[in-house]
Amino acid sequence: MEKHRVSLLRQKNRWGLTALCIALCVLLSPALGMSIAMPQLVFLLPAVLLLMLAYVGPVSMTVCCGVLVVIGFLLFGAWGAVCVALFVVPVLAVSVLAVDQDRPFWPSALAGCVTAFISMCAVAGLLALLAGSDLVTAIGELTRQAFEASGTVGDSMLVMLAQLGAIGTPEGLTFLEESGRVALSEATRSEMLGELILALDGMLRLEIPMQMATGSVAAGLLGQTMLRRGLRRRGERVDCPPVRTWRIPKGWGRILGVTFAALLVMVWLVPAAASSTFYVFAGVLEQILALQGIATLCYVLHKNGKGRAMQALVFALGYFAVRPAACVLGVLDQAMDLSHRRRELEPQQENKDGGSGWMM
């Protein structure tokens, strides 16, 4: 079959939906600004913009991308705008270019994932350069300054954290019962802040790389999926395998399992050297296996005649709400082929291109 090249930036705009998307983006700009504290939402922004490009048109994507840059400028100045553009624009450019050149789905998704990860590393490096120290140390110092400047509000939060067991409870706490506030001495506040910064430092040095890795998977894979699904709805011919066919090839499954076991042993033997690598790999592996579990459920729903709306609901719940359960299902499907879909899908794939499964 002759390939059909899609010129995304020449797509017709649906002007009614374009106006609606731009209005919603502007109205929701305060919430988008606060989403900076929720990395899971930030990493989905490129996928949402690609969805706009596919379903609505290039004008909506361009204007909403500009709104995000303006939000970064209003919150953090010129460097904030640069960081937003540095994260969003490369992912959009690579994703659009892959479809414009009619590249297959999985290599395009992989290119999007790698681009998103490189962009996030560039943003982290820029922030560290501006802060004059590594990113985690800069966050710890900003946290210290925020608590010291907040007065009794910060003291109340420190006491609450101590009561929850997140940090230690030193002597010297003074409660002002008449006003319901908590006041701490300078020495006590400094000691509690030191424990809080130490706890944050240990957590963020594991969490930030893991969030960057899993976020790059979300930005690249979901972005390509939404973009190509939207183009298909508009009548374009693009390579976009249904979610129900997504699966880890058996060979790749063995490689992932052996790697996970090797890293687990290294964590036991040399935890200081291997903990960060294991944490990042485990986060990405959980995401991949969750997608496999979701694909299994979508396959079962499809075989039982359920529509795309039900499958979309399962995807949303499995990916965002109950990912651990989806991950367990993915492990079982990889090990035992619970839905028997490999028996149906892999012979077709082998006859088509001599391979099986999907490329990560």
C-alpha cells in the first residue's frame, strides 16, 4: 500500500473548537500554573497539545503553547518562559516531524520519549546553573527560606510533620494556646528544618530522576497515540496500533526481568551505588507493565463487543487511578498470556514483518 504523508501544520482548523480550546486554556491558566507542583500533570502537557493539533488544528496548539510560555514568564520571569519552551517545543517538533515523515508508530514514540527526557535534563541543568548548585540542593534551600519566612504558619507545619512522624520531635516546642498557634525557638526551628531538608534531599535524589524517566514515557508514547488517533478521526492514514495490541515481546520481557533481578541484587549488595538506578528502572518498568495490563483489559473488552468509550475509561483508570493493579495484571499477562491474545496477534505480526510484539 502506498504511504500517505500527512502535513500536520497544513491541517484545516476547526475554528469553533479552536476558540473553545483557547478560551479554556486562558481560563484554566491559574490551575495550569499550580500544576508545576504536580509533575504527573506537567508531563502530560505535550500530549494534550498534540491532541489539540490532531482534533482541532495547528492554531489551537500554537496559541495554547504560547499561553503556557506566558504562564512560565508570569510565575518565574524570562527564565521560566525559557524552561517551559525548552520542555514543550522539542517534544512537539519531534512528534510532528515523525508523523509528517510517515514514520512507524513505535520508533516515533521512542523518539518522543528520548526527546522529552533530554528536554527535561536540559531544564534541570538550566535550573541548577541559575541556582548555582545542584537542583536538589537548590530546592532544599528554597524550602528552608519559605519556612523561615512564613513565621507561625511554617512552625505549625513543622509541628504537624513531627506529629505525623515525618521528622523528629525535639524538645522546646511552645504552644500559644490563646491564639491556637505554634511558636518555635530559633534553635528548635533550625533543628527541625535540618531534618526536613535531609529527608527531602534523600527523597528527591531518587524521585526526580524517576519522575523524569516515567514522564518522558508519558510525553512520548501518549503524545504519539493522541496525535495519531486524532488524525485517524479526521480521515488520515497513519500507523497507529490499537492499545489492545500493545505487548512486550517475550525476548524483551526476559531482558527486563533479568535486568530488574540484577539491579535488585545490586541494591542489596551496594545500596549507595545502585539505589537511584534501581528506583528509576523500577518506575519505568511499572509503567510499561501497567500499559500491558491495560492493553489486556482492552483486548478482552474488544472481544466482548465493548466500544471504544469503555476501553478509554479502562485506560484512564488503569493509567492514572489504579496503576499498581494494572501492573500486576501486566505481569500475569506477560508470564501466562491470560487473554490468549498473543496466540491471535503474534502469528499475524510474524507474517507481516517477521517479528512480534511491539518495540519500546
